[in-house]
Amino acid sequence: MPGQTSNWFYILCAACLITGFNLNAFAAEEAESEQSAAAEETDQQTYRLSYQFEKGEFVKYQVHDRSVYTTRKNEIAETVRNESQQWRHYRVVSVDENNEATLELMIDRVRMMAQFDDSSPTLFDSANPDLQPAKMQSIMDSINVPLCRMRVNNRGELVHVQGLQANTDTKNDPAINFLVVFPDREITIGDTWNQTLEVEVPVTDSLKEKVKLIRKYTLKGVEGDVATIHVSTALATLMRDPAVQTRLMQMTPSGSIAFDMKRGVMLSRQQNVNDQVVGAFGSGTLVKAQSHRVEKLIEQKDPVAEAEKVSQK
């Protein structure tokens, strides 16, 4: 089992860079809508959720991740702790007559900490050459360079994605679309809508299996211009193999989203995972995963003016 945990250490360190909902997968996205009983009230106020994109705009976020993974065999337990801070942004490259925008994603800086049991933590900071250990050096290839360009409509639905990294396969990858996908109709408080994801999960070193996930959104409330949305993710495919289930734990988070309807931008997103799999690596084994992720908009006085200054440097 120590070999298993060692592998997890490197996998988890790399996973801290993945945006939105995690795992390297491909998916066919569709935004499916369903109306709750509350929507039957015709006198309720209705809302239409949509993004507003302006050419040249930079939209910046700070992301803070904490995770703890514990692998247990009878009375022996091993724990991997990870913490990361990520500063990232997307640039609105263009907006066409159909309100479809091309967004370019870039990670500006990453700070990470990884610790195995009570050993000394491994630290990484893309802005500090003294904190860039060799085993994490490959992360620098993804810092301050455009990662991809994605074309989306004003509901956040992915239309097309173009990878900008030579060794990155971005085809139909659900993790690429970091936007919340909104329904194509007006909704009231209490309404729900779904997003279906089909992802590939490694079963063995050479075999992968397709798995369906259902992401459910609920409009919980509106205060002023800010909508509060609850999100939960459930596994729609029956998966009996406990070892494969451990790879799915991070794909079923729940949390909340704050969206500014007037400005058409996400203000914050929180995601939590608290799950465990019994018998993951045989009799008497258990894997437990706990994680907390907070993503917040970095407010700017004039994003377009700031973008113009950057382009002149």
C-alpha cells in the first residue's frame, strides 16, 4: 500500500492546477432544464441568467484549495495533505454578433504545499525560484502562458475549444469549461436545471471506462443583483469497482455560486467533497477524501482599461 500512496502524492500535486471540477476527462456537455414546483407560481419574479462579455476585458480570480486524503489498511493509516493558491484570469478575445465570446485562459501564479503524513512539506511557488523543486518543475510550463481558447455562448455553454499547449488534449474536456452553464429560459427561485457530463475514468493502466455524471443547479435566492445558486453532482453510472470509485470522489462536489446578474459575471464559487470508499484496495482498506475549494472574483476598477495597459507592455 505505500506504493499506492506514493503515486497519489504526485497525482494530487498535479491535480491542484486543474480548474473548475477536476479530473482529466472528455465529455459531451448538454444543459438540460427542468422546472420545479415553485415555477408553477405565475406571480413569482422571473430571472434570466447570462454572461456579459466585453472584448478586451480581463476577468481575474483567486482560487484556494485544501484537501486531505487518508488511505487506511486495518490500523495503519497514511495521509496526504495538499493546499494551493492559484491566481488566474480569462481574457475576452472577441465577441461576435451571436453573443458568442472567445475566452483565453491563463494561470498567473501558483503556490502549493504537499505533505505526506508528518514529513516536512514540499513547497512550490511559481513566483519564487527558490521554491520550485525538480519534481514540480513541469508546472512552470503552464504558468503565464495561454492554456486554451474556448468559444462560449452567453449562457456559458461550450461551443468550441482550441488547446494552445503542444502536449495537451483539450478535446471535449469538461474541466476546460470553467463557466457555470445556465438554462435557456427565465427561471424563478427554486427552479432547477441539469448538466450531463460523460467522462472517461482510468480502470487499469491501459483501459478507461465512460461514466455519466449529473450536475444539478438550483436557484436558491436573489438579493439585489446577486443570484445564489446551489450545485450538487451525482454519479449516474453504476460503478461497482471500489478502486475506480476512489477516482470519482473529486468529481462529485457540492457547493454554492454567487452570480452578479447585472454585470453578468460570477462573483464566487465554493465546492466541497467529503466522501469515502470502503475496500478500495482490498479487505480492510478505506480511502477518505475531504476537500474545500473557494474561488473569488478579483475586483478591478476598469478591467478593459487594465487590459489595454497590459497589451502595451
